[in-house]
Amino acid sequence: MKIKRIAVALGAAFSIMAFAANPVNVSASERTKIVFWHEMTGPAQVELKRLVNEFNKHQDKYEVEAEFEGDYNEAVQKILNTHGTDASPAVFQAMDISSAQMYYSKHTTPVQKFIDEDGYDVSQISSVARAFYSKDGKQLSMPFNSSQPVLYYNKTLLKKLGITPPPLDPSYSDVTRVANKIYKKSNHKIKGMSIEIYGWFFEQFLANAGACMANKADGHNGVPTAVDFTSSTAVNTMKWIQKGLKQGSFMNYGAGSNAGTNETAAFLSRRLGMFLQSSGSITQLTTGTKDEIGVCYYPHEDGKKANGVSIGGASLWISNDKSKDVQRGAWELVKYLLTPESQASWQAQTGYLALNKKSADQDVLKKLYKKMSQAKIPSQQLNRTMPNKANSGIFMQNLVQNRLLIQTAMEQIYDGKDAKTALTEAQTSMNKYVASNNKANGFDK
């Protein structure tokens, strides 16, 4: 068995070396066609197309056709509706919160099958990212475009106002201290902090406190039957934000894409000192101003050690309605997109985190970190986190509905409603929704 595994590993190593060094010239018509559906736009779409072209160029067995399928929600519906037809993709990108939906659809071949066949070393890929897309110890899909939320602050502004920046691993009180000083020392002209009304941020506050939002260990130990929006962490966090808003040092930019746009604009124009946002925004923020931008880990509750936040983004799934040869080709593409070289270039060009640990040794990332030292911080936050049930995502269907209810509660709390009351109402509505969904899917039996 050991000899066989060594042979597989050596064969894989030699194939990767040949893959990188020997472009081939076999026409597309002679290759096995692999249809790849994705949802990337802007620089990410450009880089993804480049990576796919490189894959096609350096091997002669498969021809991948990358096709844009709209936003995440649109793509999920197309994937579910076309399965079993000639129109379905061989490999596709699906958003993080659709993982349970993909799993229960039974439309995919878990990538664990190919990992086992190849003796693929999954330890080279971020354990936190892998945990999000696994079930019962088996890898369902491979994480690809991943990000984490972080705290951004205007370092130049703080220096000008004579304010000590927040620590690398800030508590709620650390954030409040800096926010209050920004607001006071600017004569109330600059807001200190903003937290967009977004369900993802609510989930991350709970994850960072080690609190599960759904029972059955956030769905990792079975199908959830209830959610918990009213834990001490949830209530205390919402009260913390509400207090900052009442004091005037926090700013409410609302919810949705306009909220994010307005928040970023305020930050770049020195009307806002700090805010929470995805690590994927770091390039936009650092190139959008002459000021020096600082980056911290996601804030944690006072008196509690940070448990670590989960990732956002999407992963790569392999359809089970295709032939073995096509599925194998899909897996070869997935492996290529997760190589150290691919992931390093992916982070440098898009802002998404490089998930291959060996990517840090690539020149393109070394140059990025030398030019923009802040870009290291999100990766450090990812690498320091030990995956557990609370920070490995919520494995539950209907998370879109879950986020909408949380968003409504956050809006009410930001406007002054009692935090416990608003969260209880949202929790009651979601639990009814969960019960109805479980009954419709036969999960209640």
C-alpha cells in the first residue's frame, strides 16, 4: 500500500512538473470538453479566464470552457434546474451558503472520491476553508474564492488626530475607544465606526465567540431543527452596536449594495474612520486613497478569546451526471486552480485569499506583501484559526432566508428597538421556516 501511494504521489509530482513546463498543441476537438460555470466578474473574471486558458494550454486531454452564469443565486437555480441534461456543467462554482442545498440535492460527486484516488494532500489547503465545505469528515467541494471579514481603519487619519490605532486582535471595547476618540477629536465631523446591516457579519460575531447559530453544532452533527439568535453573544453584540449609534460615534449606512458603496466612499473621503468589510476589498481601499490603511482581525467580545471567523465566497463542485472521464477532467481543473502558483496569482489579482499554504513562497505574493504589508493580515487571521463547529460555516438550507430575517432584526435594532425583542421575533420566524422546510424534505421523520 505504501509503495502504491508513493508511486501515485511521484506520478502526480512529475505530471505537475510536465504540466507547468510543456505547453501542448492538441486541437480542442480532440479533447474531452469540460464545461465550467462560474459567477466571477471584473478582475476576478479576467484572472479566472487566464487560469483556465493556462490549464488548457499545458495539457492535452481536456478543454475547459468557462461560462459566466450570473450572480450566485441565479447560478444555483440554473445548476439545480439543468442537472441531468446536456446543458448542465461538469464543474461549477457555488456560494458558501448553498453548501447544504448542494449536498442534499444529491447532484454532485464529493471531491473526497478524487482526493482518495489520487492520494491528494489536502493538508496544503487551509483547514478552515476546507472545513466549511466538508461533511462527516468528507470533502464535498473544494474551497476556491475565499475571503474573511476584517476591520479596516484609516491609519493616516488616526495619526493626524493623535489616536492610538486599535490592536491587531481588537475587542469591542478597543473599537469603541478608537471610534469615540475619532468622533470627539474631529468635533463630530468624522464618524468613528460603521457595521453594515448584513447577516454575514452577524454570523461572524457568533463564530468569533465560539457560539453556534443553529443547533446540531451549526448543522455539522445533523439537520438543524432550530436556530439561536438570542444567545448572550448575539444580544450583547447588537446592544454594543446600538449604544455606539446612540452615542453618535457609530454610523448606520443601512443594508444592501448602496450601503456598502456609501460606506466605502465615506471611508475613502475621511468621513468614516473604521468599518468592517471583506478582505477582498483591500486592493480597492488601498488604491482608492493616498492615506495609509490599517487592517485588524475581526473584533471579539470583551473577556473572550477570539475563536476565529469563518470564510465567505464560494467553492468548486463536480456534477455527478457526467461520465467518469469528464468528472476526472473537472477534478484536474480543480487541482490546477488550487496549486500554489494559481492561488498566489489569484490573491494578487483579485484580493481573495490564497488557500494553498505554499502560495506564500511564490514571488507574486512576496511582491504583493512587500508593496502592501496590510495584505498579510487577512491571511494571518485565516492561518491562526483552528477550525471547529462554530467557525466552519452553518450547514443548513435556506440560509438566504435566515440572513434576510437577521437583516430585518438588525435594521430594527439600529433604529432603536430592544435587541432581545427584535432577535427573538426573527428567531421565531426562522424556526417556523426551518420546521416547514424539514417537513417538506422529510427531515422530520
